[in-house]
Amino acid sequence: MTGERTPQRPKRGMNATVRKKRDLLSLFDVDAAEIAALFKRAGELKEARRNGEVTHTLKSRTLGMIFEKSSTRTRVSFEVGMFQLGGMALFLSSKDIQLGRGETISDSAKVMSRYVDGLMVRTYGHKNVEIMAEHATVPVINGLSDDFHPCQILADLLTYEEKRGSSKGARITWIGDGNNMANTWIQAASRVGFHLVLSCPVNYDPMPEVIEAAQAEISARGDSDASITLVRDPREAAQKADLVTTDVWASMGQEKETERRLRAFEGYQVDSAVMAEANSDALFMHCLPAHRGEEVSAEVMDGPQSVVWDEAENRLHVQNAILEWLLLGNR
Ligand code: CP
Ligand code: NVA
């Protein structure tokens, strides 16, 4: 997508006619009550699927899915989800649509809004998702940008709560790259309220402005169940954790940095020694795809504490709840 200046976003509540729609660009677009409602609905939809019930709440609705990066889970779960809800999804590779040939994001957003009821975008610069949301008249969902991956963290938290109950006040440890996943965990810590400990090598910390915004929100609320702490030593970071989670050391778009990153992240693998520092019933999560032997040992990834397959499944259920919320809530 070609870069464009981000127009001034209208302030919420300033002009009711400007933005009736809601978007999910990052977890700062949802509050704690909305997250709880999404989890409740995701649970109902999951149970309905288990019972073989048909839930056609999005009958004849459509979702355009624009992908600039590869995907297995995001593509399949959104596409299957729209079908399960009675609608349909269009897979739009940026290589095949005019966006990839220089049509502007704003023009594309305006045109696609005339055809579809919602847009899901997976792209590089987060600015691209913001521009899409600004110009689309239908809800826009961030299916991963360089900075944030909100659908994944909602699936992760849903998985945690299914297995351990409320995540309020839990201790969650992130080990590895301060990437889009780490940034989104930070937003979740402030919105939902849990203790997040991040352990990243020097020069690979998460975005400082995201940490500052999240910490300011926690302080303003005076929430003693929430905190964000950076700890260099991964074993120290994992101490007493209820959940340990990680992600690849080189994200999509960083392939050329792989060798340098492999050296920089030495010692940051989530292995049995790291898990031994955590609570004995601690869970292990990974958004996938995973590289066994790099950010996680095969023993942990495929071991009894790993819940990665349930986590991947929950992308489907939580996104179905998100789709209902955004596509129906705006009519
Ligand atoms: N976790 C995740 O978003 O996976 P995909 O890249 O396969 O969509
Ligand atoms: N951080 C990874 C997540 C993949 C789901 C990436 O952006 O490639």
C-alpha cells in the first residue's frame, strides 16, 4: 500500500454523524466491558458450534479481507467464521487488487465500502489500517499490522479465561521481541487489568509510547491489579507467572534481519528452565507460526503446559463475536 497522510480523526462524541461505525484497529478501541461481552458471546458461539447449532446472525453480510502479508489462521478463521454466521468473506490479496498497483488506500476504502459490510486488513504500517478506517464507511478490523494484532490477543485472553477464570490480576510474562504481539499485550494489560512482565533484549523493547499510554491509563484508574514491567532477564521475568508467552524473533517484513536477530535473541528462548520459574500450573501460549528451537523449545511447545491449539481455535470464536459486534452493531 502506498503511504498517505493520516487525516485528522474526528474526536468521538464531537459530531454524532461523522463516525457511527466502530473499528477494531487496536485494543485501545475497546473497553473492559466490551471485551467481557465479546468473551461471553464467543463462548456462546463456541458452545453452539459444539452442539451443531446453526447461527446465521450475519446472513447475507460480506467481509472483504485485504492481505498484504501471508496468513494461515487469520485468513481461514475469518473466512470460515463469516460462512458459519451465514455471510461470506472475500480473500483479496493486495497483489491481485488495484491497491497493489498504487490505487490509494482512501479510494480503495471508499469503493469497497459500497460493496461489503466490513473490512479486515493485514498490512505493514499501522498507518495503513488507520487510513482505511478513516475512509471506509464500514467497520475495519486490524488483522495484524506491524504494531498491533488485537484479534490474536483477544483469542489469547479468552483462552486464558476459559482455563483459569478471570485474568484480572494475573501475572503474564512475555519473552522475546517487543513486536506487534507485545504491544498489544501491553494494551490488554491496561484495558483488562493484569500484571504484564516483558523480557526483551536491548534494542528490541516494545513501543515506548504504547507503554506510556498503558501505564497512564493504569495509574489514572488506580488499578493495583495491573502493571507493566520490563525485565531483561527472561528467567527472572518468568518467576511466578500464570502464563508465559512468546512469538517469532523475526516478524513478517523483517526476514532480512533474521541472522542478526537470531544472535540478539540468544538466551531468550522459552524452554523448560524458563517454565520452571513460572507457577507449576502456568500455561504456555504462542500465536503461531512457531519456530521450535528458536523462540520456544519443542519440549515446551508440545508439552503439557502448552495450549497453543486451543488458542488458535479461539481466533475463530472470538472473531465471530467481533464480527457480530461490528457488523450488526452499526446498522
Ligand atoms: N497468529 C496468526 O495471526 O497467524 P497467521 O499469520 O497464520 O494468520
Ligand atoms: N509477530 C508476528 C506475528 C505473526 C502472527 C508477525 O508479525 O509476523
